[in-house]
Amino acid sequence: MDLRSDTLTQPTPAMRAAMAAAPVGDDGYGEDPTVNELEARFAALAGKEAALFVPSGVMGNQIAIRVLTQPGDVVLVGRHQHVVGFEMGAAARNAGVQFATVDDQMGEWALDEVREALAAEYDHQPPVAAVFVENTHMFAGGHPVEVSAVVALANEIGDRPLHLDGARLFNAAIATGASVAQLSARATTVTVCLSKGLCAPVGSLLAGPGPMMERARVERKRLGGAMRQAGVLAAAGLVALDTMVERLAEDHARARRLAECFAVAFPDSNYDPARCRTNVVSFDHPRAREVVAQLSTWGVLGQTVAPRRLRYVTHAGVDDADVEYVADVLTRFSLS
Ligand SMILES: Cc1ncc(COP(=O)(O)O)c(C=O)c1O
């Protein structure tokens, strides 16, 4: 059973049917009706003026950096966010920005560190041009950030733009009970991925103010991400939004059950299963790579996201019987 990532999900039969039947046009001319519908739908969901369909979550983040900053600017960000550690240095390569990082070990930010980072510009350091947050916070075990925490952060950063990397924002919405619009309200720009728990084969969306999304369209072109008859992909995204959001709660319940089993199997890790509120089970273990390798010999695939941090992710391809199999394996598991 493959618990490495929710990106392993397969498109549903309804998605495949919608893809085959989708009306399409050349999106380079803004003439793909299905892409236009998906963009309008997400803009409305996020409470923003406009949205842009992009090939990946990384591209959504990279475009956001390019529209919100100039080369040489500082982006304030949590140390363990995807944009820092998992995008192959793209922000430096593509946009020439540098990061100032604050601690986000548990998925939330210490506001005193934020204040300190912002104050640094008075001491001849480059200005913080934008602030990036992530919700859910993948590295912190899929931690869902509450609206109140986003508001507290937004209040600290004044009129600097805030970008929300919401690759799993629908998971955050399900876990917190807040809507995507509420979670995005204080963000200038927001991305979501359709290709993770929502099971679409390809695609993410970036939303924000209308004129900024026009500039984002230019940046997407510069990065080679402009597509043509992309309605074939957008059609799957529409089905994802229509049919796959509510079921994320099932992934969350299964992850919690797994978290409880992992906590019992690895008591020295002091992993609190209550921290697992979405679809990610992740905690530190001194021999994380060996744990992952040995569990894989039982057919249970996971991965490490840092030398000592292991991760198991539930998704639509994992059912209750799979979870009970892992639970059973964990009762018998011991490191050789
Ligand atoms: C928090 C976060 N942001 C962005 C991305 C990038 O998404 P993609 O793989 O579609 O580029 C991921 C991917 O796992 C992610 O976890």
C-alpha cells in the first residue's frame, strides 16, 4: 500500500469521462471555456477577483514570488515550507529572491520572530517584500492553520503581500471547518493543488487580484507553463471541486487511526496522534530511513522528508482494510 504521498491518486472514472467530453479552445488566447470555468470557479471559492490554471503547485508558488517581489528582495517564510526546502532552489533561480526564515516546526509561526525579521530592514538589510505561509503545513504533519492564526500573522506584516501556499487548503478547510474563502481572506494570493487529495491528474490554481493575475499570466508564459487545449485537464479539476472535497474527511479519519498505531509502535518518538488532523502522519525517529525501508518489506510504502522525519499520507487509494493491515503490521514491527 502506497502511503508515500497523496500525489499518487488516480483520476476517477467521472474525471476521465469529463476529460474526454470537455469543450476546449486555445487557452493562449483565453479561449478555452473549460479552463475559464475552472478559473472562475476557484476565484469565487477563494473570494478573489481572478484565478489562473497552472501545471503544478510549484509553478503557482514561483509565479506568486515573481509577481510579488523584485530580484534582491527578501521573502519571509517558515523554515520548513515547501517553497524553501522542496522546490529545488527555484525561488533563487527563477526570481533572484532570498528567504528570511522563521521557525515553523509545529506548522505555525512565532510572531516575535516575525517582528524581529521585519525590523531587520531598519538595520540596512533588504526589505521583506512578501510573506509566504503554507496551509496545511506539510512538514509539520499536515497541520491545519486556523483562520485566527492567519489573521494574527497578517496583522503583524502590515501592508506587505501575503501568499498562501494552499496545496492542501481543502484539507485545511475540512479540518478547521472554515471555508477556503475564510482561510484565504487575508492572503493577497493563494494556490491550491487539484492533483493531490482531490485526485485530478494535473493542475493547480493561483488566485488573487485581477491586475496581478494578468501579470501572473505573463509570468506563467515566461516559465513555459502556458498551455493550449488545457480544458482536457481543467475538466478533471472541475470534477475534483464538485465531488472530491468532502471525502477528504475520510482520509483524515484514516490518517488519525494510523497516527494512533504509529504512536503506540514508536513510543520513544513522543508522537502525539492528536497532532494528526488531516491526511499526513509524520514524526521524527532517529532511524527514520530504516523504519521506512523495513515497513516497505511488508508492502507498506512511506518516505522520509528529512533524515530523521518519516511520513505516511492517506488518500483516495487507501481504504479501511489497508489501514487495518498497516495497524496489524505495526503491532508486530520491530527494527532489526
Ligand atoms: C505544500 C506544498 N506546496 C507545493 C507543492 C508542489 O506541488 P506540485 O507537486 O504540484 O508542484 C507541494 C507538493 O507536494 C506541497 O506539498
